[in-house]
Amino acid sequence: MRKELKVPFRLNRDSEFIMILGNTLVVGAGPAGIQTSQILAPFSQKIALISKSSHQWENRKRLMRQHGNVASCEVSKPQLAPLVGLIRFDELYTDLSPLPSSWDTLVLATPAHAYCDVLASFSELCLKNLKQIILMSSMIGGCLILKGILKKKKVSPNIILFSSYFATSHFSSNPTTQHPLTVTTKTVKKRVYIYLSEPNDVLFNALRNALEKVNVQVVLFDNPFSVEGRNAAAYVHPAFLINTFSLDHILSNEDDTKYMYKLYPEGPITMELIKELLHHWKSISRLLEHYSAEPINLLQLLNDENLPVLEATIPKDKIDSFNELNEIEQEYLLYVRYSTILIDPNPFSESNTKKSTFEVSAKPYLKGKIRKGRLQLPRTPLEDLQTLYWLNHLVQQSSLVSSISFQSIEVFESWVKERNLPTTLIQALKQRASEYYVHATPSISQ
């Protein structure tokens, strides 16, 4: 039995929510995995953390074991206080096999493209015992793949899907001696979306109550595509990261810093790029509609999930009616939005130490390289490319083939050819997309 530590919102023993998750295994030992564990621990009989073997994981595991398997969660704002607390893990594991098979809940706090590998590593008995799998951040079509894998294995746990991780968290650069492994959560999203493959009011209410304590609104959908389509990165990353400007900078050896969300020449954003963003949004919207999902209002999602702009800049009625506006006005509003978030909203603040919200745009690109004859890209945009190739494969196998195109794939492949770069990555992306489709086929043909 896990020794109980004082957590601000831990529920009383006679609460209906206590232990509803049973034995919980969290896969992914990054900041999101640890903060998520802190939220789920009150609902778990015991909780364990696992990650693939790496220098970072061995170091984190060592720090926690020196302090009784404990990690600390802190916040940067008083209103996020319910996320503060200690989490004591009953076990810390490396790699997925062999493992005890007595898990009731599996939490995947890993990138979505790791889901297949994670499930493949579990024994049939372990999967058979699972009552629920919680996906903290899927990709579009990710639930389709997962359901197909589980159907082939003849298991049917409840799938709980989040549109995205609910916060922005990072490992503290100034941990204390008492708590050397500390995760700090800086911000939370205004709203997240959830899908459950089987209705479970008790579980949904437990998750909703925990997040609403930090003012994260939780919205339930009955279609996984409706949830997966409500992640802003699915729209913004392909347009802003998979273009000639961005790709050249990612691979360059230049010392100058460029930023992913700034206007040209500091970043990639031009009117032409805004057009590509709109085109990608409309392609994804057609795909969502094909799977009976509700398309999104792009401007509203950006305003909800990221930094909202002042109403004096973009009136609420313009945001609410964005889908009905003509294309020129849509382009204009998106360009205004990305221009506005470059401006310090409080330039005369007396505090020089307080970070301004406009710094949301100051995210530099991560760098890639050519190594041993292979093109190696950073996680962003590599994962975005993999998602695009998967969606493109899904489209090619459906009646949508004539109505949807993903321009970012054409841009990427042309860039590789024009720069005379190795093509092995393109082949690997296509192969992985094909594997995804094979996994998903049982659930597609239902």
C-alpha cells in the first residue's frame, strides 16, 4: 500500500472517487507524466512510473529513489495551488518487459507515436487485466489505431482520451535538497476535451473535478475524432514548421536565432503561410466530418488553448463567427492574432522580472542534423510529419482522396529533393504510416 502524502485536493476515504483507478501504471517520466501522476494518485490503490532506458531517466530515477521514490510538483501561480504536492511512486521501472501484470489503469503520458510500441511491449495477460487506458494527448486518428490494436488482441478496456495535456510543465532548474526532482507547472489550458469509449460517470467526474479546481473546463465528446481534432498543434505546426524557411533554419549551422511563432524575418509567418494554415485547417475539417466528428473553429481554439487576444483587437463576435467568414477575412484575423501576441500587453509595467505574455512567441527552433547519411529532425516537426503521413495514408485509402491534400508533405519532399538531402526519412515516414493503417484496419472496418 502506498504511503499517503498530503495532497491539497486528496479526497476523503468515504468519497465515491477513492481508488476508482485501482493499480495505475504511468508510462512516460517527463514533466507531464509526473504532474499527471500527482493528480491521479488519490484515485489509485498504488501508482508506478515507467520510462524507456535513457541517461535522463536513470538520473531521475536515482534522485527519486534517494528520497523514497518521491517527486515534487510545484506551480508558478497561486491559483494553481491544487497542483502542488508530493507524489510517492510504489515502483519505478525501466522498460516495459517484464512487468507485473496486475495493472487496472494504464496512463500513456508519452508522445502519441509511441503508443504502438508501448502496447506491443505488454504481455497479453497484462493487457487483458486492464480496465482502462488513459491517453493524455493523442494525435488525429490515434484512437482509431489504438482500438484496432486492442481489437486484434481481443481486449476491450475503456479508452479515455484527452485532446492535449492540460498544462505547461517543466522540470525545475532550482530543485531543493529535500525535493531534488521537482516539476513546475506554469500555466493551464482554459479548456480540454475528453472522450470515453464506454460511459463512466464516476471516472469522468473525478477527472473533471480535479481539473476544475485549477479552472480547466472539461468538455465531453462521444466521438474520438472530435477530441483529437481539438489540439491547436495539429493545425499550427504543419504550417509554421514544415516550410522552407523553418526547415532551412532547423538544419542550418547559423548562430542567429529564429522563432517558430514570429513574423518574417524573425520567424516564418507571412500572409502566404497564413493561407497555408487555413488550407490545412479546412483539409482536417473535411477529414473530421468524414468520421462524423464536429469540426473546430480555428480562431476560437487558438484563443482558448493559447494566449487570448484582447477583445478590442479581435471582437468576440468575430471569433465566434470565424467559420462563416469569407477567406480573406479569415486570413486577416489570423494574421492580426499572430501579430498581436508579439506585442507586450503591459509595456509600462514596473516589474522587470515579471515575464510578459507576449513571450509566448519567443520559442526558438530546435536543431536537426545529417548524421551517418540520415536526416535527423527534432521531435518538432518530426512527429508532426509522421502524423501528416499517417493522415495522408488514411485519406488515400478512403473516398476523400480527391477532396483533401496536405500541402506540407509536398513542401517537405520538395525541400528534401532541392537540398539534395537523404530520402531515407521519407521512406521511414511512409512505412510507419502504412503500419498505422494496418493496426487501425479492424476498427475502420467495424
